[in-house]
Amino acid sequence: MKTKALVLTFAVCAGALAAQQTTPSQELAPIVAVEEQERDLAKAERLYREAIDGGKLSAAAKEMATLRLVELLMKLGKRDEAKVWMGKITDAGGGAVVSLDDVTAASPQDRERQEALRAKARELVQKVLGQQIKAHFAQQGADDTRTGIVDDELRRQVEWLGEAAVPEIGAALAAGKPTFAGKAAGDLSSTNSRTEALRGLAGVLWRLGSPAARAQLEAAYRDGSEAFRVLLATQAARHAPTLRDLVIQWLNEDPSEAVFWQLARSGLEISGTPFTVNQGWVEGRNNWEELPPEVFLVAVQRRSPALRARVLRSLPWGRGNVVPWSSAAASRACAMVRELANGTDPEVVRTALAALANPRLQITPEGFDCLVDHLGRIGDDVPLNYAGVPRELQKEGMENLFAKHVVVRLWPRLVAAARRGVPARSEHWVRQALSACGSSLDGSMLDDLIALQPLGYTGLLAYLSGRIDLPQALRLVQAFAQMDEANFEDGARGLLKNDLPPEALPLLVGKTEMAVRLGKLQWLTTLVARTGNPDAVPWLLAQAERDKDLELSEHLLQLGRRTQAEPVRSALRQYAENEKVASESKSRLYLALLSMHDTATLARIGEGKEMLPAARHAYATAKDAKPISPLGYLLMDQPDPPHGFTEAELIAFVRGAKVFEAGVSFDGIDPERVPTTPLLMALAERSTLHVGSVVTSRSQGIVRSRSSSWQEAMATRIAAEEDLDGPLHRWLRSALASSVPARRVVEYLGKRDLAAIRPQLELMLTGDDADMARFAFDSLRGSKPPLDYEVLTNSKHQTIVWLAADAGMGAGSLSIATVLRLLPSARQPQTTASIGRYLGDKLAVDAVPALLQLVQHQEPEVRQAANEALAKIRFVHEQKSYWDRITKGLDASPSSAVEKLLLQSKPGAPAEQRLLAITSLGALGMPEALPFLIEWTQDADPGIAKAAKDAITQIHLNPRR
């Protein structure tokens, strides 16, 4: 359609310009028209670029196109690209930036073109004024449609002419203005062709938005009647951004409410008639979405209550993510609502209050407060949808909940509204607002919540879970006892996690059959256990008997948290012995009983029938309490909660408990955390079993550890004692003689503490007790100064004799005589073989007779060791004899001579010496020399190679045997 308009317009101008020489302005005229008249800047940018790169423009036109492109890029915010193009102009030596006048009014040709455009505009405006609306309506079949300029193609042609059409449109408005003199808005004819034509022409001016268009609108508006001002205002939705202030000015200054409403609703409503179809001439934006709410609220402030209410109700609600109004707009709107809500006109009141349902107002603090104040007065015809908690009222980190101080302020008003009753379409909103208070509800709101529950506001009692005291809990239990099945879960949720008074037990038990029917017996058992009433035990056991799937561990633990009465302890012990109870649950039950100082459970733990795993103590007070086993709970320092067993009781337990005889490790116990040294002493004397672990290394996220023990922990405490005659060191000296497990402490002692008890260990080593001697030997092996293994081979204890012999041979410190002395008494083949290898390593010639006897031993291992030893001795002595002969040179035998000559012939010796020696080898005729001579035939020295060949020949001819 626009292409047709371009063709038509330029056809009009073609005759006048044909004879003229083409100017840069004329070359660019089609693109300038797209930029200035069509206002399609993106298309204009593309056309400028194509024209510059196309190579068809003259140099002057190309420069002008580049300059206009720079201006256009600046308008579009593309500053960097504009700089690049400006640089091209500078590099080329370009001139000044041109303006619109450079294109349209700089030459006679431009003036002629402008006059042609003005003539065309005059023709088109007259066509608009002559339009026939009724004929158009009949053709379209839409008698109630208001279209302004009914011919879309005609309207586009007028708009394309742009500034050229502005004076003609102004003239048409001025000519038509007297027709409306003295007329009010209601006098506008809904089917008058001329009225609609003027309305459409005014819309073209709003669309252009240029200074000239603004001037024509202001001139037409000035002194115009109400009807004429309404006519001008109905197309204000098409205003350009530059005319926004004109709309605001008229909104504030025009005395007519009809004009105000048309400005506010322009493009959507004409003469008070709302439109449901999208008319072709309704393009661009409408003022409701373009202007902030405060603009309309300020402008309507002095208007009638009815108009103010209507504007409040009609302000945009937003789409998608709702953006709240500004605080100023919200405050002004709420003040207006409060004022209008106190009026006497029911329709005004209803309309004003309906404005509070606007989500954009509702999510402001002011709007939310105002809505709460007027809950119940909003008509049921208004859907009150919950938009969420205003950001300023939110609890930190919780966008769906109110802050505590906000709840304190809003709660009474919300409850009052709910109890008074609100329209059905507002109930959901009230429910959501009450729920948003949830995180701050406590026992002080109990009466309100109980009253709201039967009114249908369910789900709120659950927020009281864990937040009410005993008297409040009793009141809630009394209310719960009266609740029907539909509200059972609601009431139960409010009681969960609260301690309940003992007197609540009968009321709760009375709900047993209802709980069974609803499948909520587990909930009821939880509540019964929270009463802390020992009389609850029979009821709990009876329910477990009736429902085999009912797990009572946690319920009994909960009951035990409130009371340590014997019926409760008995139930805990009984349930812990149940085979169906999981191991972890058993641990929790035993932990609970131990925290009650239950001696029967202490004895049960000591029996060691089963090793229970670590579990979190049900009564631990620390938030980060780690799992712990029942035994660990008894033996660790600072148990949480305290168990009350004294040191004497625990020491007696350790000394008598069978659990320390079990062949298992105690996981999860840190031996260094045993609370008292006497208790650790008792453990070190009693048990050698592994407990806990010690980290040995950490690498690349991998942690390696080894088992620890009571003895290692004891050694650590001994190392910390400065006095070598202190109580810990005295205990150690005593324990070495009396406790086999305690002797393991020595394994972990440092040099200082080991040296302190060395005299005692040496006495044990030479004493009459073979076991103590063995312990002392093991403890001192590897210590400094080292043990005298030679002496210890004379020990009275055969175990020590052979331990010393083994250690002495390993250190290479035993004499040959001692080893030969021990050899006949060796009882094990492995020992005999070790002695044989030791004698071989020592190259003991004196041991040859004994080794020759071992060669006949019945055990293969011994025979092999003896043969290897003899081979070593023989080889060394033969080598020694051989090298003695070589080095001394005293042997004149032929074989010795050959060996000597071979040494003299080897590569590296002087050449003359080698020649003489090789010749001599040939003369001796000894075949033993042949391998060497053959190798030397390849020698690099030709003389040596020839001598070697001659010697080989001579040996072959005259070999000697």
C-alpha cells in the first residue's frame, strides 16, 4: 500500500522535475521520504547503507547519504557505528552535516517538489472531508464502528506526506471548527461523515508529533467548544513521545470531564461508547499504558467523585510480572479511595473500592493496607485475586510471608474482616493474606485461629505447631476434641511438636476411633506421647498390638522426654528388647534410658550381647549433636544430655562388663575423650580392643586412618605429664607388672617415657617370668642403646635366646662361635636354615665342617641354605687365591703365563706391548687364548689384527695340551 502511495506522489512531481538536472537531494528523495514521512527508521538505515555501497550515487549524493546515515544512527542510539561513518567522511574530506532543509528547501527544484507535495496533500485532505461513512458502514456491515478516516489507503497517503500535509490539515480543522461552536460532547453525531473526517485528520497530527503538528493541534484546541476538544482528544492515543506533555497539559487544564475522559481513554472509547474491536486507525499506544498512574491521579484530583472513581477503577492492572505503582501514586490513590468510600453515592463507593483489586496497587504497602481496611466492602462482582506480599512488607528471605512487625499490625484487621464475613470472591484473598502471616503466628493468636477454623479458614492451625505453651495447648486440645472428621487433620497439625499437658490425655484418647477411621492413628499416638502422662503407656502398647505396623520407638522416646516414671522406663526397656525393632532405634531407646540413669540398662549394655550402632540421642540439646553409641555415651566426656553415672559407677562397670571381652571394635568412640584418667586407666587395664581411629594422612580428598585403643590414649596422657614420677608414670610401672592389656601402653610411649621405665624392663628381661621377659624384649627391641643380643643368647628363657639370636643375626652382630654354639639346639628347620645363611654371609671358614653336616640334613630348606653358604665361602677363597697369584706374579706355569699375557694383550694397552703379548700367545700354543685372539682379528689396528691371525694359525698348527 505504501509503495502505491510513493508511486502516486512521485508521479505527480515527475512532470515538473523531468527537465531539471538531478540534484543530490533528488537522488536521495525516496530514502528521505521513508525516513521523514514513513518514519520507518530501520528501513531508512538499510536503504542508506545500500545506496552508499551500491555505487550508483554521485559523489555529492553519497556524501549527503553518509551524513544523513550518521544522524540517523545517532537517533537510534548507535553511537559507535555513527563514529565509524563520521570517520569515513573525515578521511574523505567531507563537509558539514546536512539537515532536512538541505533536502527539501535548498534549491528551486526542492521548492517545486514541496509545492507539488502540498498540492497533493490538499487533494487528499479534500478526499478525506468528502468521505461517506454510511456507505462505508453498509459495505463493511458494521454500523456501530467509528473509523475516523474510513479508507485506510487514503489515511496512509496523507500520513506519508508528513509535514507537507500539516498546513492543509490545520486549515481543514480551522474551517470545521465553527461548525461545533457552542456544542457539548453529547452533541457529536455518531454517523456524521465530516465529524469523523476531522477526527481522523486530527489523529494524523497526533501521529506525526512534529512541532508543526503540535502547533496546529494547539491552534485547533484553543477556544474550541467542548465537542470540538473531544473530537481532537479521541485520537491522542496516537501521540508521539514529543506530544506526551501536551496530553498531560490538557488532562490537567481542560475544564471538561468529557475531554479528560477522551484524553485518558483515547483510541479505546469515543463519545462514551466502548469498543470491542481493534479499529484500523487505532495504532501505537494508549495513554493508560504510556503514562504513569500518578499523572491521571493528579489530573483528576479536582474532578467529580464519579469521574475520580471511574479513573481509579480503570487504571491499568498490568500484564505478566506485575510492576507496583510508585509510593506517591499508591498513597494518592489510597487517599482518594478512602475519601470516596465515605461518600453517599453507592455507585461511586462501589467503583472506588473496586480499584483496590488492582494488582499493581495491591502489591504496594499503601495499597495492601488500604485493601485490608476495606475488606468486606468490595462488591462480589469484583474478582479479588491475591497478588502477593509487597516487597517492603516481606520477611527477609521469604517473599511469600510477612515480617513479624507487619503481622502484629495486620493480623487483628484481617481476623476482624474474616469474622465479619467477606464476599465469596474475596475469601481466597483473605485466606492467602492470613497464610502469609503464618511464620509469625504464636499462642497469642490461638483464640483467633480457633474462631476462624469453623468459618472455613482451615490450614492455619498448623502454624502453631511448636509455638504454644501448656495452657494454650490445653485450650487447643479442648477445641480439637470437638472437631469433626473434616477438621481432624487441621487440629492435629496445630498440636504437633507442642508439649501437651498431662490432663489432655483423656481428651486425646477419646479421638481414637476417629483417628483409626481416618488412618491417622500415627498422628494421635504422637499427640498422646507429647502429654508426658505415664498413663499413656497402656494405651500406646494397646495401639501397637492392634496395628502391627505402628512403630512406637519415637513415641516412647517422646513420652520419656517428659517423664522418667518407671512405667515409661519399663516400656522403653521392653520395646528395646523387641526383635522387630531396628538396631538404630534400639540404640536411641538405650541412650534415652541411660540418660535417665537407668542401672538396669547399664547392666544390659555391659552384657555385650550385641554391639549397637551410633545414633543421635533423642534428648540431645545441641543442634549439631553427632550420633553416638550407647557405650560411647557412657564413656565420653560431657555427654549430651548428662547421664548422671558417677566415676565410681563407671569404673565398676568397666571392670565387670563382658562387653570389653568381645572380639569386636568399638566404632564411634574417641578414647581420648574418656572423661577421667582413673576411668581411662581402668579401660587400659581391661581391654585391648580397638576403639575409634587416628587419621594418618589426607591427600586429594582421601582420608586414611588406623584404629586406636585405650592404651594409645593412655600413652598420650602419660606423655603430657612432666613429672616422671607422677601418678600416671607410677600407674604405668604398676600396671606393667599386673595387667597384660596395660602393657600395650609401652608400644605408644615416646623416647623419654620409654627410657624412664627401661631399668624396670631390663629387670623383667633377666627375671624368672618368661612372659614378662618376652614383653620386655619386645618393648626394648629397636630402642637406644640397643640390646646386647650376644649376651641374651645365654638367657634362661629359650624364647629370649632365640629372639636374641634372630635379632642378632638380623643385625649381623652375633659371633661365629655363638652361632655355632646355638646350631645344635635349633629345633625348627627355619632357624637352622637361617643359621646356615648367616654363616654363609659371614664367609666363616671355621663353619665349613658344620655346614658340610647340614648338607646331609633331611629338610630341603636346610640343605639349600648349607650349599649356598659353602658356595659363597668357596668362591671367595678361590677368587682370593687366584688374584693373589695374579697380583704377585709368582706363578710361572703355562696357564698363569697365558692369563698374564691376555692381560697384557687387552685393548687399551700400548700397541708394542700388545703385539709382543699376542705373538707370545701364539708361541705358547694355548687353545684357551683363542676366543680372545679371534676377537682381536677385528681390531682397528691392522698390525694387531694381523698378529692375532698369525697367533691363531700357530696355535692350530702347534697346540699344547
